[in-house]
Amino acid sequence: SFFTFRKLAGCTLFITGASRGIGKAIALKAAKDGANIVIAAKTAEPHPTLPGTIYTAAEEIEAAGGKALPCIVNVREEEQIISAVEKAVKTFGGIDILVNNASAISLTGTLETATKKVNLMMDVNVRGTYLTSKACLPHLRKSKNPHILNLSPPMNLNPVWFKNHCAYTISKYGMSMCVLGMAEEFKGEVAVNALWPKTAIHTAAMDMLGGAGIEKQCRKTDILADAAYCILTKPKSFTGNFIIDEVLLREEGVKDFDVYAIAPGHPLIPDFFLDVETDTTAVKQEGYVFKEEKTESTPAKPSGPVAETFRVIQEAMTEENVKSTQGIFQFELSGDGGGTWYIDLKTKGGSAGFGKPPAAADVVMSMSSADFVKMFTGKLKPTMAFMTGKLRIKGNMALAMKLEKMLTQLNSKL
């Protein structure tokens, strides 16, 4: 009703990476209460592939009932953070809430992660979060109910979360360690918490990682906005918590999670750093799918979708593909039409088919036949398959990435 108490009315939120995605969703939720939002993000000019700028976000925030202050901030540059904080205090009289949302991701193994990518993740995720917190803290301490909220996961030391993307994991856990340390350091003064989604969330970043059709397996950003709102309206004594969106909302009495689904009823991808065991629904669904795919024996001369896919690959292959790729790929497929298959993009002319490759493979990929067909028809991006544990890769990761490039060219033919 009209008289609903607007808990964040007049509060000032400083949100990094608020020009799109999760940061913007949190901003819009607070704006509905009449909050002031400092959009501290780096996109000032329209980006060729990513939606939104700090100015378009500002328009949306004002339209939702908030006040917006767009500031060009690359969190790698401390001067930009400090000047945005000063501008925020001058404009709105203080800062009540800091949301450290800006983040960089590269899901690559140690030998495949370029140094500039390592620097980017460490600079944005760890150092950016730390320095933005440091710049805001003197102002937060003067607020009545100050909060810092980091979009980072509960620390889970299961090595499975480190082995495939060590640098990314270190950088995200670095953000979580800021929560651990600062919650204790500023106890009684400033609440410091972490929030992480239980499932993949549909954002531009997710489209980049997962490719077309991935959104069906994701939830909307609204679930994080609602969870964040819930945390930020709690007293500052609520601190040092690592919160999972769904767990918190269930405790708050939310029963219907279909409202957050892009495709209600569709299986959801569990997010990183959360062991699947904790999620019986995902385990059950996966188990069921796997049973369906298992087959008693592999026919001598394979036929069906896998064989058809390899036939098309063989036909579509060009000398150009061979020249630009220079790699031999072996596929260990489980399920219908499974077994060992290969694509040779090294030997003159190239070849593809059933059995072991003519020479030693540079990359061995293991996955189910069904996922393989999805991958080659563009329904499942290799990066996404890898990130969700559907695809295991041994060998030269950089070559695996090259294959992904070639797939995009082939998809038109498949």
C-alpha cells in the first residue's frame, strides 16, 4: 500500500559495477524506496557487446524513484574510487551502504591464464573491493545503520573449486576474506556481509560464459536484489555472514521461487563454490538424465546424432581450419553413440571420425554424448560445459579455446 514503510528512503548506496547485471538490480530495488545511488562503474560510452552505461542506469534509477549519481570508476584506479566517494559525500551528505559488486572472471587453468587476466582479477576483485571499502569506511562509520555487502562466495576449501580456475577462485575468496576481516575489525560499527547466488544468474556476463540458450538454466537478478535488500535493512549487528540468496529468502518466508526463474521448472545450474551435495534437487535431476543416456553396448559402426555430427564436421573442414588450429582433439563420450572419437586439425586436409586419432591427441575432452551434440550445435558453450563440470579437459587448454572459436564458425552448418 501507499503507506508501506520505505526502509531505504534517503539512504545513500555506493555500488560498484552498477551499470548492468546484479549491481544494477540491487540499485533499482533500493531506488524504489527512494534511496540515493552512486553508480560507480566504468562504462561511460556504450560498449560494443555489453548493455548499459552509467548514464542509462542513472535514468532507470531515477525512473524507479531514486536519486542517481553516475561516476566513472574503474576500481583498479584508487584515485577514481576516492574522487567518487568525495563526490558522493558532497552530493548526498554521506554514505550508508557500500556494495562491492564489480568483478572480473576468467575460468582458465594456471598455464592458460594470461598474466594480464591474472592482474585484472586480482586488481578488480580483491584490491578493488579492499580499496573501495577503505575509502568508504570513514563515512560509513558516521551512518546510523551502515553496511558493506560483497558479492562473493562462502569460502569452500574443496580443491575442486581451485583446480580448474585457480586465479579466479583466489580472487573471489579474497573478497570473502575482506568480509571475514572487516566484519571483525568494525564489529559494532559497520555490518560487513557476503552474498552469493545458489544458482547461476542471468546477466550479460553469463551470456558471455554460457552462450545462447543458457538463460533457461538461470534465475533472474531479482533474487539477488531481494536478498540484498533483506540484508541491508537488517541492523548493523547482523555481520560476518556468508549468505546464499535462496537460503536467506526461505528463512524470510519466501515459498515460491518460480517467480525468480527465467524458465520455471527448467533445471538450474548450481553456481560456483557451492558443493552440489547440498542441493538434492540438482543431484536428482543430474542422476536421472545420466540414467537416460546410459546404454548397454556401443554399436560397432556408430550411427545417430554423434556420428551425424562428426560426418558434418568432416565435410565442413577446411585447410584454413587446419592451418589456424594446429591441434588434434580426442573425445571420450559416455552414453548413446559414445566411445572414442577424434578431430584432427593438424594433419594436411584434416579428418574426423570414430576411434583414436592418427597421432597423439593434444587435447582430450570427456563428456556425455548428449552434451557433445549440444556443444557442437551451439546449444552449450564449451566454457559453460567446463564450468559446470559437464566437460573435462586434459591437455592444451589454449587449443581447447581455439576449438571453441572454430565451433562458432561451424555452427551455421550444423
